[in-house]
Amino acid sequence: MTFGRYLRRWTALLVATCAMPLAPAHADLVLSQLIIELEPGKALRQDVEVWNNSPDRTYVAVEPKEVVNAGTAAETRRQDPDPAKLGLLVSPARMILEPGERKLIRIAELSVPPERERDYRVTVKPVVGTISSTKSGLKILVGYDVLVLVRPSQPHAKVVFTRSADKATFRNDGNVSVEMIDGRQCDSTGRDCSELPGKRLYPGAEWAADLKPGHHAEYTIRSPDQNVRKVF
């Protein structure tokens, strides 16, 4: 899996009195992983290593939110200062990293294993410390959203396919999100093929892709219980 495949990345531009030249954004804050899977019987907690790749002290804020109805038009994000009510413990909430220093963020499931997957985003972002200078400049802050998947005790993947004209619609009727990867569309001979985009499909969500006339779709469906190649 590539580093940025499911990375939700934000860049905040802060105009401030700081002595910094204008330069392209780069990742001064680095994370060891961007997708966490918490599975009953396997791992109910994991650590994410965070390190400061810049020559300056970095102040970091960590903020978890539950993503309700992920991937649908009704998607919302829910916060709660009580980890027990949120269902997820993320610690610490803040840290200070000296240049080159590394620290761990612990992410742990607190609820009983759900019947349907629960999805979270943990924002890890640098925040501005004290700025003192008489020169104007531009400071670029780059942060990350870590995707946390709390898997059900009995995962069941079920992708349903419908087609209308040149549109293929995929719907997840299972209780766990799946990765749709290595997609392609081919004609009946199998010689005229082209790539289709990948997608993470959350429970209850659907997604549409364009198909050429006379072509079918093929995807590898990756889920906690199996990886299967399907022709739609």
C-alpha cells in the first residue's frame, strides 16, 4: 500500500511574523502508519510513531473523531471528550517534539466488538508555538488524518453490483469496509482493457464508475476475512 493511498492530508497556510522563506510544503512531521485496523482477537490497540523531521521544535495536537455513516451523503463526524463514550482512546492529546525526536501515539478500542464496523479519523497536526520576528513570511503546516477501523467480531463483506447504461454502481451491503483494488474494465475478448480507479467502500455506502459499452468490470475485493477477484 502506498504512503498516500488513503491519506487525508491538510495544509494550513499561516501568514505570520516569522523568518521563513517561501518554499514548497514538505512533511516535517512524519507518521509511521496512516491506517490502523483494530480486530477482535488480534489487536485492540496499536501505536503510531510520530517524529519531527524538521530543525525546529514542533508542537503537535492529536484529535480523534468518529466518522458516522462513512462514505455516504449522511456522513458526519462525532467528537466526545470522554474516550469511553467515543469508544476510542487516543493518547496523548498533545506533545512537544524536539528536532529529530520520536514519540508514540497509542490508539486503543474501548467498546465491545461492534456488530458493524466503526470508523474513526485521528487528526495529527502541528500547531503554532511562539513566533517572534520583525520579518513577514509564510509558514506551511502539514498534518494528517489517520484512518482507524474498528472491525466487527464476525466480518462479512458483500459488494453488490448494478449497471445502468454506462454506469456501474457498487454498494457495500456487508458489515465491514472493503478495498476495491486492481480494477479494470474489459470487453468480451479480454484484449481491450483499461484501468478502473480503486476505492474503499464503507458499510452502507455506494460508488459509481464509468464503463464503456460492452465492457465488464473486474476488481479484487480485499476485506478482513478474504481477498477475492470478482467480475461484475
